[in-house]
Amino acid sequence: MKKLTTITVAAALGLITQAAFAELTQEQADRLGGDELTPIGAERAGNAAGTIPAWTGGLSALPAGYVEGQPLVDPFPDEQPSFTITAENYEQYQENLSPGQIALLKRYPDTYRMPVYTTHRTAAYPDDIYAEIKQDALTAITTDDGNGLANVDSYCPFPIPKSGIEIVWNHVLRYRGGSVKRTYVQIPVQASGAFSPVVFDDQLTFANYLPNPPENRLFYYKQAIKAPARLEGDVLLVHENINQVAEPRAAWVYNAGQRRVRRAPDVAYDGPGTASDALRTADDLDLYNGAPDRYEWKLLGKKELYIAYNAFRLLDKSKKYKDIVLKGHLNPDFLRYELHRVWVVEATLKDGQRHIYARRTFFVDEDTWQISVADLYDGRGEMWRVKEAHNVSHYQVKVPWYATETSHDLISGRHLPIGLDNEIKGYQYHWDHKVSEREYTPAALRRSGVR
């Protein structure tokens, strides 16, 4: 794998400061893949209560009925909930719930519930990724007060983290197949329950997947709207950089109606998310993305939390969006929660900085480094929004990701699922997507957006 980053750009600007956290010793790195830790740094053992099993390498075999190139099938089709958490009984389970999850239960006491199933640690990554992670554990450091990285070759630079910012970097860099193209919907749902899906084609290519990427480049991202007709043909292009203090994210949009490409500096921080009806910010897609410089990051430790996991029911192609997307929230009949260990990281807005979220608490799955729950607070310190990732593993290529992510506005009663593809024919992820850097240029936007 080519290096994900160098520090040349930042050094030229005089912005590099050495990391506050040194790389690991060989003895520490040797714990990875051993009896104590999995190859990405999770605790290999189960918990004392037996409610979290030991990690044994992910799924042992492809599920019965899976056909290569076809939609994923549920490895656990016959399992039933062990119990269900509701607004009436949540106090029995509140030690394993986030404040945002409790707020969501209270917000919709008559309709929302959390069905809890047996925990399965299905997540796994390719063996070559594990080898690179172990090597990175010896060398990777943060730079520029945590805003940059150096000596990084893998998609998980800090498998044994010592700080909150290191965990956030693990989430941002985590492996998603190198280069992937997919089609999915984003559905802004009104308080009345009314909705109109927005269909996206998007593609993500990490810079190390391409020959001779620019210094400081992390990945390229392109998102084209396919429906509804009023938005069809609009395209967003992002050149994502690692140290965005040294070199800010570059973004462009192509407006099909105007047939014009323009720079888009608001596609960052708390700028409005594309076609989201203001239900998400630019930096809370994927639960968190982008530059970390506006926040102080604090590692609060680990805990056991009920998170949405093995969410294969949300992928059921026999269901319509109206079956899954209800007023206020997704249909609990299609949800699956399991008890997993998570890292807890708190982000507090720095003095003098601006963002609509004054505080954010992230709960990060130890087996994938994916943020699974995000509790978001406004400037008054009040809970405002709750985001959840419904985790799923694309087991045939060993890529954990989200079946969908949801954003719930507790004040307005609106919500935003992102990632469903039930009404789109076929399996919508195209792995190892072959592209050239020319495909990610502003000049290519017009071609992408032709109606």
C-alpha cells in the first residue's frame, strides 16, 4: 500500500508540531493479533457476563443462500429478540445506553423501541490490512496538535489509542474497500412522516489507491444526484486532505440547471449537508468527517453499549421505503441492537470557534473503529440531535460499513436516514472501482452531471 500521507505541505507552511503521543513500542504492538487484542486493537475476549462473546475472526463462512454479486443475505435469519428496550423499561438498561438513545426513547414513547438480539462479532478486515495496521502501530504519530498525521501506511494508524483524537483518526481513515462506487437514497422525513427520497450515485477513492497522489491527500469523493428531477444532475466533488489546517478541504459543485461549476467552501464543518433539508451538517455525514481543529477531544474510556449491529433486515429488497421509514424514526421491526464494547470520545467546541454543535459525544465500535452513536448538543448544552449507524459487514469482501445512518432531530421531530437502497435493483456496492485521478477533477463534473 502506498502511504496515506506525508507532511511535506504542512512543513512547508511551518505548521508542523510533533505529536503529543509517541508511537508504540514493539512489545506493545506485538499484542495486536495475540491472545489479548484482535489485529485492530479490540479486546479479543468476551465480557465476564457472557453477553459479549470472544472475537474469533468474524463470520466463519458465507451465509447460506448468498450468491456472489447479489444482495447480502442475513446470516441470522431465524433469531428473535432476547428482549426489547422501551420508554417504560429503559431504566433497567440505562447503563448500556447513551443519553441520546434514552432521549430518543422518551421522544417517541408509543412507537419507538430497541429490540436487542444475541451479540455476534462479525466484523473482519483483509489479512493484508491487519499486517499494515501492526506496522503503523510502531510509527504513526499525530502532528500539528492532532490535526495532521505522519508515518501512516494503513487505514488504522492507532490500534492501541492513547487519546480521543487518535480514535477519531481511526474512524476517519478506516478501511472501506480502497475504491468503491454505490447507489443509495437519503430521505429527509418531515414531522408528519411525509418524505421524498433523494437518490445518489457516489464514489469514494482513497488517495493511496491511485498512482502518485498529491501530498497530504486522503481521498476523493464524488456524489451525483439521480432523483428527484428538480435536483437531478447536480454533482459534488471533494478533495479531502489530511491536515486541513495546512490545506483546507477543496470542494466544487456542478449545478445542472445553470450548467456551471463553482467552488463550494461551505462543504465543511457545519455547512448544510447536500439535499438534507438542514437535517445534517457537512461534517456529520458518516457520523463524523473532516477537520478536527475546532474541537477539544477527550477520551472518556470504554463501556458496553447497545448499538445497531448486523442490520441485515434493513437491506431486505422485498421491502419498500414506506415499510421501513416511519414518522419520527425507522420501523423497529427492522432494527437489531446488540451489546458491544465502544470507545467513548467527547468533543467540546474550543473557545473562539464556531459550530452549531457545541458538544458531541461519539461511541466508537471497538471491532471496526466506526462511530456507532453520536449524541449532539446545542450551544445551551441541550441534547439536540442523535445519530446512529446501523452497522453491517459486507462479508464477501471483508468490509464493515453502515446499512444506513440516521439523524434524529429531537426538537423538530424530523429525521434523516442515509444509505437505504431497498427499491434499487441489485447489489449497489461496486468494490475495487477502477478510476483515474482525472475523474476527480472539476472539469469532470459536467460529464458526471449530464441529465
